[in-house]
Amino acid sequence: MFRPHRTIPQMPWTASHPWQIAPFRIFILTLGLAIFGLGDALLIESSLGNSPWSVLAQGIALKLGTSIGWATVMVGVIVLILWIPLRRKLGLGTVFNILVISLFIDIGLHLFPPSSHWFQGVGYVFLGILLVGLGSALYLTCGLGAGPRDGLMTGLHELTGVRIGRIRLTLEVIVLTLGAILGGTIGIGTALFALFVGQSVAIWLGVVARSTSR
């Protein structure tokens, strides 16, 4: 059940094109993105370091005096502007990705109290990684279009021919550096997220695929 899945499986709710709207598919998409946002909020409340893009959003929020959710929307819109020269196409999932994750980051920051000690913070980090993995598995299987960051990554890969892993690493280093300069929190939580989130997504993809195949 928990063996990692190497690809994104085709599910009963997977769309054949990025604007194929159906009620259950939209439910799965929204649920996945909401879970993702709550997982990101747990990482922020751990005070041990955010995911790289949340480091940037937190830094922007601190400078502009806004919420991290709103800063996440701003980052998403800026990334979408970068799609234009790359000729990427929007999907419904792209729009939902920006709006739903941002909303549930702010909801999570109100729901979850900040960690009061190191062990609680570590628990927040690992629970956050699990939730981000589950949320990613659900929304990716909807087939309704890449999120802003993934679209930027694949667009740069297709434009330059550089390996996608190197593109991803370069983008993460850039946003992490900018976020840290602006005052975003980095630490052991950031490192743990980078190490384990990919495996979390792969495991949850396997769980989702096997759960629905019975």
C-alpha cells in the first residue's frame, strides 16, 4: 500500500484536458489543494523553517504587512506572468492552485497554534510534509493543469533543454535566497521538507492509486 508510485496514475476523476469540469473532479482538486495549504501552514507554524516558496511568501508578507496567504497569491501571479514568454497554457487547476492553497495557508495559520517547543515543531514539520504529499497526490491526479511553479519549471526545461531536476533546484535556491533576504524563516524544517516531500508525494500517489483500484 505504501510503496512509492513512479508516475502520476490515471484515476476515475482524471481529466482528459485542463478545462474538463466535473463536480467530483473539482471536489478532489479543491480538497487536495486545501490539504496542501494546511500542510504548508503547519511548516510555517513550526518556526523551524518553511518550504522554499513559503519562505519567499513570508518575506514578502513581512515587508508589505500582509498575510502570507495574500503574499502567496502575489507570488503565484508573478510566476504566471513569467509563463507568457514560455507559452504555457493555463488550466483550471492552475487558477485553483493559487487561490485555494493561499486561502488555506491563512486558514491554517489561524487554526494551528505556533509550536511552543522543538519537539512540537518537528511534529508540525513531518505532519506538514505528509499533508503536502497527500494534497499534491490528489490535485495532480485531477489532470487540470500544472501549478504556477511546476509550469515555470517545465517551461524552462523545454526552452533550455536543461534537466528538469536542475531547473527545479535552481528555482528553489533562488526563491529561498530571496525569501531569506526579505526575512522569511529557513532552518531544519526547510531541509527536511526538501529531503522528504518528493517521497511523500510518491507514497501518497501509490496509496491513492491502490485505494481506488480495489
